[in-house]
Amino acid sequence: MKNRKTTLIIVFLLLLSIPQVVSANSSWCWISETRPYDVLPVVAVATILIEVVMINRCAGLKSYYRTMACVTVANLLSFVCPYIVNYCRLIEGKGYQPISDMFEHWPVYTVGICFLIVTVAVELPIVYLGLRKRVEDTKKLKRIIVIANVLTTIMVAVVERMFCQGHW
């Protein structure tokens, strides 16, 4: 039964990663003034606060400072990873390019299913290792970290799509 649930979740997540629209035109254009990197500072702060409160309350932690430190480091790394990977791809494909070119012409939203996978892969070990000795139920801590990241990633994706519009 447990394997069946896991399989269904994986299939669902893979279905979400299938592109909805395909276009042969390779020229991406942002039609809004706001870009995903413009909303990043605000959503990063909101994400950190939401995750800290969720993890502290649900896991029964008493030290907001320790949780804040672990979650902040983990979030900074998880927010930077997609930009680093895509910049490396840009350099690999076109040679050296200013990073501003990537930000202006990056034809995707930052947050999606791949971002969620990277976020959990980066944040779960950092936050778990930083807090595991301070909780009684480490399995519950892992679940809370994953749930908090899923919820905040969905929130960021919604905000990004509300304020940043582009098309091919």
C-alpha cells in the first residue's frame, strides 16, 4: 500500500513536469515589467518565515534562532541553485555571457516542479541535520520540512506567475 502511494505521488509529480504549451518560436519575451528575480527577495523572506514557524511549531522546537539559521542557509542555497545551473548552461552553450543576459532572457519561470525537487534535495538534509538532535521524532521533522517546502514552493510559483508574464 505504501509503495502504491509513493508510485502515485511520483507519477503525479512527473505529469506536472510535462510542458503544457510547445512553441517553435525561440524568442522569449517578458510582457510584464516584473521579472521572477524581482519578486525573489520578497518571496524568499516570506518563505523563510513560513518554514521557520511551521517547523518550530509542528516539530516542538523551542529555539527559533537555531531554526531560523538552518532554514535561512538552506533557502539561500536552494534559491541560488537554479540560477547557477542555468548560468552554467548559458556559458556552455554560448560562451561567456553577462549574468544579466540570463536574467533578462531566461525563458522560464524560476519555480516549477524541478525547482521543488532541487529545493527538497538541498533543504531537507541541511535543516534536518541542523535540528535532528533537538526533536524527539525525527521522522516527523523530515515530514514537516518536506511539507513546509512544498507549501512555500507552491506559494512562490503562484506569486511568480501572478506578477511575471511572458510569452514565446
